[in-house]
Amino acid sequence: MGRNNQAAGDGDVSDAWIGRRTLNYCWIGATAALSARRGVPIHDALLRGGVAPEAGAIHDDTPIGAAEFHLICNTLIAMHDDELHGASRRGMPRGTGSLGLRIMSSADDLRTAITMLLKFYSMVGTFCDFTFQEAEGLATITILSRDAAQDMSAIVEEVMANWLQIQLCYVMQMPIRLTGFTTRSAAHPSLGGVHPFFNCPVLLGEKAAISFSSGYLGLAPKARIGAAPLGDSVFYWLRQMAEIDSHQLPDAAARPISVAVLELLRSELLSFQDCADAMGCLERELRQDLFGEGSSFRQLRRIALIDRVRPWFQTGACMDDIADRLGYSDARSLRRGLKLATGLSLAELRQMGTPDQAMGSPAVLGALRASLAHSDALNA
């Protein structure tokens, strides 16, 4: 499971799912399925919200993208009045999420922000045990559910890990690239591969955890928390995912160094050393500047390659001619280079839409926005 899962009964993947990251409903929607078995009308609410519009029903293999997943989460929170979706024996107080964002944004650096957040979670009662440690250049937050039903514990931990990821990205106002997600479930559909929402390898361990470079920990939070922190943070993260999946640079206006390097690479696919020389700085200085903006040279080269190829799709030129114009030996080399850089085939790249399309359907996004706005109003 991962990208482009099929809905039940479909012969081919719908164009609406091209390039989108998904998990099947039977996995990521487990808390919703639990509520449905208890008689909570969650499926009716999700269908009204635009989930599975073509199928007319939600099945185990219905593809669930990030926007659909958060619509499930927030719909369950509203139905149960519980930020743990009714999946634990005791509920988590409403407003915990928005208060956590405000606490993190007030810290001097990310290290302090995480420490303050986890202390707050311990005080308020999230019914998960957290630890935060640094070792060998990595920061790791572990999560152990101690109050969920046994078959729900791994899902509760994964939902909490995703919410931590969203908070990290939002308060820092940049993509925080995870190096790994650890699950306790040997049945995780992405085990041994890449998690479609976390965009990092999925590993098996004794505790759920997310890991990322400790280099982020000294950076100062940048977010200004407004009246709608839940909606702002979730949509900020969704936009980042969509822009990355559409091979664009998220929040380009806030990344002047990244934009300058990208412009160089759009003209010619230069080496890192050549880019540093053109920018008039040392390689280590450029690498540090890109890291501080939440970018990497590899990401920028990928975006630049796609930007160079896309206009040729509209000309009707054959692939050998396109390959020749872009400096590849033949069409096969170009296809291989694009596949390695993006993970997508030429057909998928041709059909790829805008970030707005990659975020999700207008119906789902509208329902999610309304649901989050309602939650923010209740928590104000």
C-alpha cells in the first residue's frame, strides 16, 4: 500500500488519485471502523463529506489520502468529544491540540518547544507515554499508548505521531523531514517501505516513534498562532505535502536561498559545488543555509528536473528528442532518471495536477475546513 490505491471495484486508478499518497481504509481508518461497530454513524458523515463519492460506500480497500484521514480524525473527535477518537478507555480533553500549538510557539527553540509540549501532554492526560531523546545526530520522540484497546494501540500511536509531525512543521513553518517512523505493529501495510503520510521508512520496534535530524532543535519557532490553530496547522501540513508531491518548493517566498539555487538548476542541472561557486559561498555554508530553510539540494534538483521536462510534454516532441535537449543519451535514460528522481512514471507525471488538486477533492477539503473551524470555535 502507498500511492494510488484502488477503490473497491475499480479497474484502473482514478485520475483523481494520481500522485497522491494513500493508505487503505482498513488500516488508517481503524478507529472509524471501531466507532461504526459501536453504532456511531461515522460512515454516513464521511460519505456526506466527499469520501468515496464514486463507490457510494466505504470499503476496506477505499484509498484514504491525508485530507480524508484528517476528515476522519476530526469527525470522530466531534462525535466522541474526545481527541483520541473514542479509541481509548478514557478520553483526551478537547482543546489539547490547540493549546499544545500555542505552548510550542512560545518556546525559544524547537528543543524547548518539544520538551514543553510533552510535559503539557503528561499533565493534561493524553493516555500515551512520551520520551524525547537526542543521540547520534537524531532527535527521537517515542509514543506508547497505555490506555487504548489492544487492537487500537498501534493506530492511536500512529495518529499521535502524525499530529506531532504536523505541530513540528507548523510551529517551525517548514517541512521537518522525518528520517523514520517506528511502529509496534508487524501488520503495518508500509512496513519495510515508505510511509505515505510521514514520507519516511517504516520500521518495527517496541515503541512507536518519529525521528528527525537534531539540527532542527536549535532553530526558533516561527509560527504566529491565530484564532484557528487547528485548521491553520492541518492545512499548512496538507499544502506542504501537496507541493512536495507536485514537485514544487513549499513556501517558496520564505526560502530565498532555495529559490536562488532552484533558478540556477532550472537553467542547467549543476553539481552542488558548481551551485555553491555560483552563489559565492562554500559548500558547507550553502548546505547549512538550505537546511535552515527546510530544503535540500537533492529536493531542489528533483524539482528543477521536473520543471525542465514539463514544458516539453505540451510540444508533442518524442521522448528521444526531449532526452537530447535535456542532455540525456536517449529516452530510456530520461525515463530512468525521472523515475529515480520522482518515483513516478512519465504517464503519472503527465497527469499530475496542481497542489490544490493533490491536496484532495474540493468536497473533502471543504468538509475538513468546516469541521476544523467548528473545533477551533469550540476551543477558543
